[in-house]
Amino acid sequence: MSVIKFISFTLLALLVLGAFYLMALMGPGRVEEVVENYVDPTIEGEQLLKESEKYEKEFERLAAVNALSDEAIDYLNKAIICQERYIDKAKTMNRAPAERLMMLRTRLHNVESAPLAESVASLEKKAAAAEEAGQYDTAIDLYRHAYDLQSKINTDYPLSKYKDISRRVSFDRQIKMLESRPLYLKSVDFENKARQALEKNDLIGAKNMFEKTIETISQLHANHPSSVYTDFARLMRLESELSSLQSGGLAEKIAESLEKAKNAESKGDYLAASEAYSDAVENQKNLNKLYPKSRHVSEENAREFERKKIEAYSWKFAKEIKDQDAALLKSLRSGNLEGVSETSSNLLRKAEHFMQNFPQSRILDDEILMRMRYINFMSGNIAKIRSLIFSNLGEIEGERNLKMLRTEVTQELYSLVMQENPSRFVDDKKRPVDSVTLEDVNRFCNRLSWLIGRDVQLPDKKIYRKAVGSLRYADIGEISWNNMNSGGTTHPAASKKPNDRGFYDLLGNVAEYLRPDSSADFGFVEIIGGGAQTSSDSLLDVPVSKFDPKQRNRMVGFRIVVDFSEGSGRGDK
């Protein structure tokens, strides 16, 4: 067996060696090195350039005699080929050969594309004439042919002067416009018929025509989305008009309900008014849901009708509260305080109940709740507060309905009304309140108005000067606390002599806020009369200065004016 294996391996080796030998015989022969004869590139290049120039002259000669024949174009092609070989052989850095090659290629592109450009111009002219004649299909075919030829020029002859991307786009736009024009004209016709139907008050016919108009425009948009006639604003407007027509019946019912409610209110039949407003609410909500594109759609109207429905229904409850409130005001104004606590407590419960049950009603506002709560809380102090006020009011010359507090507002009065005291000099409650901001003062006046049933406010400059009167023979030291006699601190109100008008401390002790007016500098108010640290000489001039209304100053306080006119009473100015 070992002999047989040896013979087998030997034969296999001989076969492999024979195969390699055959492959070697079949392969390429020995490559002999071929040495190309050297050619001077400059001389050969010059000859190519001369050939190119010669072909160009032949082209120009034939072009001048026989226009642009195939033979002439062939010469121009040869000129280009020679110029290309010249540039390749010469290997020069000079730009002139390349520029000449570009000129020749451009000339060739212009020559070859000129007939196509003429065809494009002719087709465009014929297409425009067909369009003007209303032959839209013919115009479309002509524009398409022109589009194809212009595309060929732009692609095959990029150096040609006839290349024009915008012209190709223009043809495409014109084709799309003409393709969509029949649908557009159809939509215009339907819309005109809808308008005519509206003029004749033919609402059914108008609705029908508007529906056809919208259907046609939708078809135009779907089939020709990039057409010049694509107009979504027009579609939305027409949809709104159709929806408005369709909702016209409900809109009329709403108007009728509102008129009915108005008539019922004028007769004092608020229950009927509430029912009419309820109908208006229901119809408005249905309209909003069924015809969302209608111009009659209004969520705000639905909310407003709902509010008026509630107000009408709640009117008798609100009137009862208002009547009792008017009676309470009358008692406060007259000083008849018997039962004020019970009345205000009863009113408070009714007002809170009303607000809980009719939160959307505007017949009563939050102010009445605040006022009732405050009066109810302060009922035990009203008599004392009235005593401090009305026993201390002085007449103002020429002001029949206004009276001013003879003294500055004391810490005692301020603390009673406000249940707090911001003053720095707190050892004597008879001292004027100090360190108050204008906001503090306004809140005091408003609350005091609630308690006495009269409007309370700051004096203006005119009223204040009337109260000061003449200072010609006045002894400043006797009627004021100033830098010469105050020791730099405030003193109890009315601890100096009154002036000849019966008012105390109009000069000195604390400077006093004046009522702001429209002429005041932005961010500032005026204070008048000076304080305990003001010089006596300055007080004779009744000094007025600007003051930051948010500042707390221990030399600044105020006094009040009470309005006794017939319309006075709430304080919610």
C-alpha cells in the first residue's frame, strides 16, 4: 500500500507542475521596453494652434456665405478639438488658450441652440395667441413643446446665451395656470350666481351656489396645488359665508330671544327675561357647535347670555339686598345706629349666599361683601368713631357741602378705623398719626366712608389754603409746633391755639397729604404745612413740597374732608 501511495503522490505533483508550465506558455511574452522618440511639445503645440485657427477661419467664411451649414459647424468642432489638443500638448500656464477654447465652445453652443431658441420663441408666440383666443388645450400643447425645447437648451447647451432657467419656469407656471383655469372660471361663475341669489334674497339658491363654488375650488386645490389660482383664503372666506347662511336661522332666533329678554326687563319681568336669555344661550351653543366657521360663532356671546340669564333670575334677590343696603346707608348717615349690627350681619349672610349661588352675576360685586364684613366687625366702634369725627369738623369758606377735620387725624382715630398704628411717636394716642403712605390714607378714607355713610377724602390745595386763611397777624409760635418749640418731635393734636378759622395744626406738627390731581409729577404727591422740624419762617409761606407716596416719614400725616352732599355715601371712589 505504501508503494501505491508513493506513486499516486508523485503523479499528482507532476500534474501540478505541468499545469503551471502550460500557464506560463499561455501568458504574455517578454515585454520589451519601447523608447518613444522625443517630440518637441512647443513645435507640435504651435502647429495644433495654427490648425485650430485655420478651422475657425473656414467656419467664419462658410458661416458668412452659407449661414450655419453642417459643414461650417463641422469646422468649428475641428477648431475646438485642435485647441483642446494644443492646450494638452503645450502645457502652458498662459490663460489665453483656455479663454479661446471657452470662446469657441460658447460659439458652438450659441450656433447649435439658435434654431431651438427660434422655435421656442415661435411656440411661445403661438401659445399666447391661442390663450387669448380661448383655445386653452392648444395653448397648453404649445407651451409644453416650448418647455421641452427650452429644457433641452438649458441642459445640452449650458454655455449658450439662450439658456434661461426662468423662462422654463415661466412656461411651467403658464401650463399649470391654463390647466387649472377652467375650474377657476367655473368657481367664479358659481360664486357670481351665489351673489346674485343673495341680492334677490334667494337664500336656498345662494346656499346651493356657494356649495358648488366650494366644491369646485376644493377640486382645483386637489388637482392643481401649485396653480396661481390656488387661494386658501378665498376658500375659507366662502366656507364662512356658507356657514353663516346655514346658521342664519339660529342667528335670527338668538336675536328674537334677546329682544324678548330686553322687553321683559323693561317691564320688570325678570323671570321671563331669564327664560329668554336661556333660549339665547342654547341657540348660541348649538350654532357654535354645528357651524364653527360661521361669522355668528361666539363663545363670548354664549358666556355673556349665560351671565345675563343668571342676573335676570337673581334680580329679585339682588334687589332685596340693595334695598336693605340703602336702608343701612341711610341709618349710618343719620346716625341711627340701633340695629346696625343686626342689619349688617343679615346683609352679610345674604350677600355671601348670593355670591355662592350666582358667581357669574355682576349685579353685586365683591365690594359689598368687604363693606358688610367690615361694618359688621366694627359695629361696636361706630358710635365712638362718629363722635370723634362729627364733633371735630369745621366749616370751609365757600364750600357748602364740605367740612374738614379741625385737627390732624390722631393715632386714636386711625387705630380705631384701621386696627393698627404705623406711627413712630406712640407714647400718646392724641398725637397725629405719622409714617403713613398714601395707600394707607386711601384705605382709611374708604373704610371711614363705609362707617359714617359719607364720602371721606383728602383736602386739595385750594381747600387747605382757605382753612389756613391770612397769616398776616398770626403768631406762628402760638398756632404751630415748629423747630423752635417742638424739640424735634410731634405733640398731641390741638395742644396749640387754633387759627382764626378754628383749625388746629395746619402749620407744623406733621406735614399733611394733599389730594393728588392729574397735574402731579409722575410718582410723587404733594404735602403741605410743614412739620415739627420745619423752621417757623418757612411755615409763614405755607410750604408745599413733593413727596414719595410710598415713603413712611415720621413728620408726615394727614387730615380729612367729609362730603355732606346728597350723592355722598359709599367711599368706593
